Amino acid sequence: MSFLKAALNDSLIIHPPGFYIIGFETFPFISVYFIFLVCVYVVTVLFNSLVIYVIAFNHRMHTPKFLAVVNLAVIDVILNTCTIPSMIKIFLVKDNFVPFNLCLLQMFVYYAFGTLESYALAILAYDRLIAICFPLRHNSINTLRSMSCIVGLTWSLAVGVTAFATGIMTRLSFCSSVRVFSYFCDYAPVFRLACNDYTLQWSVAAFLTFLLLAGLFTFILLSYGSILVTVFRMKSLDSRVKALATCVEHLILVAVFYIPLITIFTIGFYLRLIDPDQRVLSLSLASCIPPCINPIVYSLKTKEIKIRALALVRKTKIGTEQCKNKLKS
């Protein structure tokens, strides 16, 4: 194998032409799993695109709450687009070679939008916190401008920290194995292939995992702690039920996203107690399923989006029937 060599700080850095992704080679009936992933991807794109379209083309829905919802929908589409098509290419078409620069690009996009997914759920928790705990000041605190600033700040932070984490991967030298045991160019499985010191990369991965998963999950828990205190202070039982009902769907999203990832990263990354095969399968499910169910569980359950979406479907159906009638006549 020929290697691309570059001198950096008087030391030899060896970059291979690319990596071979081998995560699912030992799984039986893996084709069935990838058919399932195709369905997941189609649902992700269709339903999130519907949410984006409904919100974008209805000016009445240009509010802070729906800006947060459309932000989540955009992130969901890009996150699954980053991994599922490449997984299908790698493991069904049997083309598992990923060029070095493309590997780093996929690593950057996956972790940037995985981070943004975590931020997006925290933003939705913030929206519920303001709406329930400060109802009289909700419109003055949570304005479209302030929400735009929050969303813009999270994108800047996610892109910035992920660019740094991905950039330092170029300081590693790969002089032996280039076989990545994962379902994409995963950060830890790649840097562990390096033949020079990867302490910096390990430290950055550990710090960002703790900060972006545990930190934001803690913020969400504290937000709901404040919400529960406010709810139980309400005198009317009906008011309590209505307030809590607006939080159920979001809590489902939080549980589906955070609990599997925190479990996998804690047991697999830090303790290394999880079987590598189980880690790959569990992480792929934990990464691909939330973007699929987010629009179904949360967005399309929202009354305003549901009404607009159903109206759009009826309009499309009527238009299709009219076209068929014209063709017949």
C-alpha cells in the first residue's frame, strides 16, 4: 500500500489513502437490517421535509417555537443522510473503502450534526421552560430574534468544536492497520488505529462527550425539574394536565436520543465493557432512529403542524385526482 507522507513539526506524519469500514462483516442476515435502514431513511426524509415545508411556507408559523422545530427537522435529515446512504453503499454494494479526506469529512458532519441534535433538544426544553414557568413574559423573553440568536450560536459552537476535534486527527500517523471497526468513519475507532500518541484526541473526545451529552442532558433535566415545580404549584388540576401534556412528546425524544447514547458511550468508550459488534449495532440504531421518529412523535403531533400537513395532503390528493380526470377526458 502506498502512503501519502507529510512532514509536520519535524516528525513524519503518515496518512493512508483511506480506510476500510468493516463494522458489520460478522453479522448474519445483515441485508435485512439494511432494508430496515432504507425504510428509516425514507421516513426521515419524507416526514422531516414535510415539517420543513409546512413551517417554511406558512408565515403564521414563523414563531420561536416553530423555528426550534424546523431546526430539529433540518438536523435530522442531514444527520441520517450523512450515514445511512454510505452504510448501504459499504455493506450492500461491498464498497467499503473510504478515502482519507472523505473519511474526515464524514466524521466532521456526523459529529457536528449529532452535537446539533443534542443542542436542538435542549432548545426545545428551553422553549417549554419559558412557556410554562414564565407564561406572562413568554412573548417578551422568547422572541423570534432571541431564538434565531440561540440557534445560530449552537450551530457556530457545534461546527467550531467539531472542526477542531476533526482537525487534530490530521496530526495522527497511520502506519499499520486501516480497518475501522464501525459503521462509518467513527472518531474513536479511527484514532485508535494511529501508531503515534493519540492522548490529545482521546482527551478531546472524552471532554466533548461529557460536555455535549451529559452537560446538555443535565440542562434538560434541570429545565423539567423547574417545570414540575411550577406545574405542581398550579391550583387547577386541568391546568397541570394541560401543561404536562405539552411536554410528553419532547420527553420521549429526549429519552430515545440520550439514554442509548449515554449508555453506549459510558460502557463502551470509557469502560470498554460492551462487545464491539453490539456497540456498532447499538450505536447505529441509537443514531439513526431518533431523526426518524422525531417528526412523527413531536412535530406532526403539534396541532398547528398537523392541521397544515393534513390540508397539504388533501390538496395534493385533489390535484392528483383532477389530473387523472383530465387525462381520462
